[in-house]
Amino acid sequence: MRSRVLCSAVLTLAGAVAPAFAWDPGGLAGGRLRLGGDASFALAAEDNGFFNYTDYEDSVLRVARAGATAELRAGPRLSLLGEVRTDNFSSLRAYALYARLRPWAEREVDVQVGRIPPVFGAFARRRYGADNPLVGLPLAYQYLTSLRADALPASADELAANRGRGWLVRYTSGDPRAAPGLPLAAGLRWDTGAQVRVGSAPLQLSAAVTQGTLSNPRLQDDNDGKQLSARLAWRPAAGLVLGASAARGEYLARTLLASLPAEQAGRVYRQQAWGADAEYSRDYWLVRSEVVWSAWDVPALGTPLLPSPVRAAAVSAEGRYKLAPGLWVAARLDHLGFSRIPATAGPITWDAPVSRVELGGGYAAHRNVLVKAAWQRNRRDGGFVRRQDFAVAQVLLWF
């Protein structure tokens, strides 16, 4: 009953606001300035297990998000781009702010500097709403693990005690306050630095130097380290894209390093990640899959000692099928697993493995309005809440 009432309310809202989003702002300032905006509203039951929480401490399934974008063509080869967003209208953040330069008009090369689009992987570079056939996000780009950049467990036992509690975790070394953990890759934040992209088809190479890491993008540097990341995309045939990614950067904050014993503080602690992705579209089908492996170096402070690095791997597969113009159904399967550590009670994964299934569909109620509905199932081998299902509806609007 709740699901039917929710879907009815969302459809009513979409029909009411659709005419207001029919304005096309392109062509301002003689075509040099383009403005855009979007808004999304997702409704679901309370996420008691924090399965869908992000590093902004909001649930993907229970969020009102609004954003505005601008692109200014400052010259034939230089553009300035920016985007601001707010989640649940709590604060306004600069999601993107960068300059794009094309040094040669006849070559497929561009340079981007500032708060730039991510290089690693495929999902994080898609538009959050329109390019996502469902409502939830893949586990690799959203789920919070029990690792932090500003605090550390004193032993393997303390890390094991926090399995499945990444939304709010507290450790004895470093910042003593409870705070969210790190995802494998932050799907809703962009890093700050410089990026070079070469080529278009069939091969395209992108590489970047940034302040933070995949799991902890930064506006300002917090450890004097930098991340190197790259992705190679290959389009061997129409509708087929294959990608491979890699990233390596220092992730522990200098405030935490300063609190470690001298022999530990003098070492370098990095996050290293590798990724592979594939996409194939034909007729009414679109199929995507992605794998992300990540490893974090961790200091060994007390017994039982933590092995270094600790590792995690996430795999995601999704498909979309168009039933009619503007109408589709979709499904996504996700799993996130972790390496084992030698706790006193016996070997155990350092965080609780998670599996997710999401089924749903969407309808383009207007050329500027999308409505989605989905059912999501979550299962976790640890934490206070180990299983929870959701019925969720979402409406997206943009101009």
C-alpha cells in the first residue's frame, strides 16, 4: 500500500512540475554561456542498516538533491565549467569547478584543471540521475567501509569489532570522534587537480594528478601526498566499450600520522586501486559491468597485528531494456567482499561482506522529467542490521 501511494504521489508531482522545466537556456551571451539545473527527490523507508548512506551522511534512497551548472566559453579553446549542489538543502557545495583547455584545434587532446571529473572507472563519470537506470548506486561507489583516513584501529580485534558499522565508526588512534568510513571510490565527490585526456575512438587515454584518493577526494591537501590515476577506454565495435583503470595515492591524514609512533609515522600509506569495466548496447538493450579492487596500507600498532594492506573487491552488473519509447525496466546485482585479518577469535574478514539486488524501471513523463521506482534487497554478514529491503520511488527534473 505504501509503495502504491508513494508512486502515485511522485507521478502527480512529475505531471505538475513538467511544464516549468521546458525552458532551454542555451545560447546566452551569444552562445558562449550555457546554464543548466536539475533536481531529484527519492523516497523510501528509513535505512536502519545504513546500507545506502554516503560520505555526506545522507541516504541515496531518502534525499532531495538540487544542482546548477554553468559553462562559459572564454575562447575558441578555453572553457570554464562549474556545478554547485545541495543535498536535503543542508549546505551548498562546489561539486565541480574547473577550466578546460584544448591546446590544438586539430587534435583530440584536452587539459582540465580544478575540481575535475574523475578518471577512474566508469560509473562516477555518468550523470547521477539520468544515466542511472535505477535509484541506488553500485556498492563500490557508495558503501561506507569501516576504514577512516583520520583514525585507526589499535589492533585487528578493534577493526573486527567495527565490521558492518562504516556509517559511524570510532577508533582509539587519531581523531577520537565517531565519523563515517571510506568507500572504495567516492561516487558523489570529485577530486582537485589536473587531468589530460588524449584521443576519442577507438582508444582514449585519461590521466590525472589529484590532491586526494579514490576513497577520500580532497579540495585541499591533508597529507602532502598526491594521487596518480589513469583509465584506458577501447571501443572495438559499435555499442561496445571496454575500460581499464588504475590509481595510487596517499590517504592517511597528516594529523593522524603525527599521532603515530616514530617508526610508523615515517612510512607512506597508500590506497591502490584497479578497475575494469564493460558496456554493450544493442537494439533495446544496455548491459554494463564493473569490477573495482582496492588495497589500503595500514600501520600495525598493537596485537593482534593488522596485516598490510587490507583489501576489498566489488563487482557490479546491470542491465536495462526499453519496453517502449520512454519506458524501461532494469536490474543490478552487486557484491562487496573483504580480505581476512587474524583476530583473536580466529581469521575473519576485516569488514562485513555485502550483497545487493535492485530491480526497477522508469518512465519519461516529460522530456525534462523522469520517474523511477525500484525494489532493493540488501544482505550483510555483520553489523547491527544484517538485512533490509526497500521500495523506493524517485522523480528527476532538469533543464
